[in-house]
Amino acid sequence: MSALENFKHAETFANMPLSEKLEATGYVILLGMGITFIALVTIWAITALMSRAIQKIEKKSEISKINRVKVSANTAATSNTVVVAHVDKTDDLELIAVITAAVAAAMNTSVAHIHVSSIKRNSDNTPTWGIAGRSEQMNSRA
């Protein structure tokens, strides 16, 4: 009968010499720690793979969902393109003026150097709980 089988029976374990008890106990400890370590490494690997897969999916969907406004700023030395997200559905000259002014302020340049080349809108797929959360956060700052 092996030392591990003696763990099943209390009376045989009690009669074992100390060296066999220590050997069996060490074996059980190493076996338990080894199985735990292998399980944790497996969980870590699965989590890492899932994270990479989700990041790839989010990158693909993010490109198609983001509302884009391309703004070209032609300064004396360089030409910059800025992408602004989440544009409202109103299509008028005030919106273009506001976007132009905001980009000019952010780039520390004159409005005369900025030309809004295109505005492309996509529908906002934010769930209602997300919209409510944003509203609550903005209202709490007042």
C-alpha cells in the first residue's frame, strides 16, 4: 500500500513512521500546489487570448461606429488633420463654425487657417443606461 493510500484510513496513517508521513504530506502538498499553479496559468492564458480577441473586435467596430469630422488646418509650415467624434444630428453653419472655432482654439491658430473639409455622421449606438449615466454625471457637476 502506498503512502497516499494510507491517508484514506486514519488508523493506518497513525501507525505510519514519521518519515513516511512527511514523505506523503510533502507529495500531497506538491501535488496540490502543482495543480493549482497549472490551473492559474491556464486561466491566465485563456484570459489573455480573450482580451486580444476582444481588442481586435473592438478596433474593427470602433472604426465603423465613430462619428468623424475631418478638419484640415493649413498653417504656414504644416497641414494637420484632426478627427472629432460624436457630432450632433443638426446640419447647419453654426455647427461648422463651432467645430472650426474649437479646433482653432485647440491648435492655437487663427480660424482663417482652418478649413472644415467634411462631416460624416453615424448613428449613436450608446445604450440608454449609458446616456442616462452621462447625463447624471454632467448634472451632478452643476
